[in-house]
Amino acid sequence: MRIVYLTRDKELRIVSAITRAETFADEVVVIDVGSKDTTLDLAEKSGCKTIPMDKDCTIPDIANELLKLDEVEMTLVIHLSDTWRLRDLPVNVNRTYEGRAINLALAHDTVVESGDVEEIQFKNAELDFLAATPDGLIALSKCKDDDCCIDLPSSLNVRVHLASRPIQPAKRESLATASRFAQLFHWMLSTRHPLILFGLPGLIFFVIGFRLTGNVVGEFERMDSISLGVTLATSAVTLIGLFAMMTSLMLYILGKQVRQIQRQYDDWPSND
């Protein structure tokens, strides 16, 4: 099987896409439609055959170019669009096993004026993916830009449809960017010695606050705003110290659990 990527200005994704495709196909080809970045150079450095084409090329034009290559049992053409993800590749590959001469999926946002996707002219059709046998490529190459998908030979097993609309997952924020508190908590978890950073100051605050509270309460003969304020202040120092010690213990325990889980993953036997 041959996997063909239809790309334009995808230098950040082309190498990973090629590497992933090599696990499924005997050959990977990149059709570049007017990239202005280093997409073409990166594809060539990855050992792929590259075919530069005009950005206005149609599906019959692509089929004509692919027929110039060595014949293979099945050709899978994938448009490397902004919505396509590497996890979609196995799904696309499975389409090649449906036993069809042509399995053509058009972009999900293609306008279907007549209500029948097969009546879309090739000049207005934006490719999402195409799985075709040699006979299917020959049939597509004979079509003109003004022809419709319905004009393909009836003797061939052909399926033309719109690609599924990509599901937009809810936007997720990482722990480091969720909030200032989350950033602080993430930093505390990654700290190696929370007992020293929080436990030691907490112990000092607790001891000082506890002793001051007992002394202050015994010193004042009558309760007024000043004595009440001092008592509350010393009590607050005591509680802050207690909270700091509890926090340090929790972070210490969480840190040990995180490192233990990480060691388990590091020691996990690989599939190789």
C-alpha cells in the first residue's frame, strides 16, 4: 500500500505524519501544493518521494500524477489539513480494506447544492481522503474538472461521501495555566523538600503562637479591644503554623506517591 499526503505549509507536522505512515505503508509520498515553508525539504530529508503540484489541482490531476508512479495494490491519499490528527490515520487505513475501487471522502464543509454529494464537480471538490485501486485511479484520471463523481464508471465499486465533522473536545487547561493557585500547587508538588520549606516555618509559627497565646491570655486583667486583638493575632499565628505543618505533611506524602508511580512506569516492560 502507498500512503500519499496532500500538504501545504505543514512543516511542524509532516515529519511525524511520515513516520507514523511508514508503520502502515510500504511507501510514503508527499504531494506539496505550494508550500512556502520547509515542508518539501523536510519530506525529502525523511526519504519520501515528493511531487510538487499547483495549489488549484483537482482530484483527477492528483490521480494522473499517481499513475506515473509504480503500480501498487492500493493507494491512500490523505489531505493533511488543520483538523486531521495522527489518531485518524488508522481509521483512514481501514477504509482501504472495504473492497472498493474508489472510496472518496470530501471535506466535511463542502457545499452540496443539489443535495447529492455525487453531483459535485471535481473542480469544486475538496479532498479529505481517497482510497483507490489502480483501476480507480485510472477512472479518476480520465475525468475532467467539470465532471461529477456520478460520471465515474458504474462497473466500479465507488463510494463518495462527506467526511465526518471533526469533534471539538472541550478546551482543557493544564495544571500550570489553570490558575495562580494551581501554579503554586504544581510548584509545591514538584518541590523535593516540602517538610523544610513549609514544615520548619510552620513548626516555628506554631510554637511561638502557642506560647504567646498562653502568656497573653494570662497577662491581661480585663478584656478590651486591644487585648482581644492581640489574642486573635497570636491565635492566628498558631493556626497558620498548624496549617503549614499539615500542608507540608500532605505535600511530602503526595510527592512520595508521585515518585513511586513514576518509578512504576519507568520499570514497566516495553513492547519491544
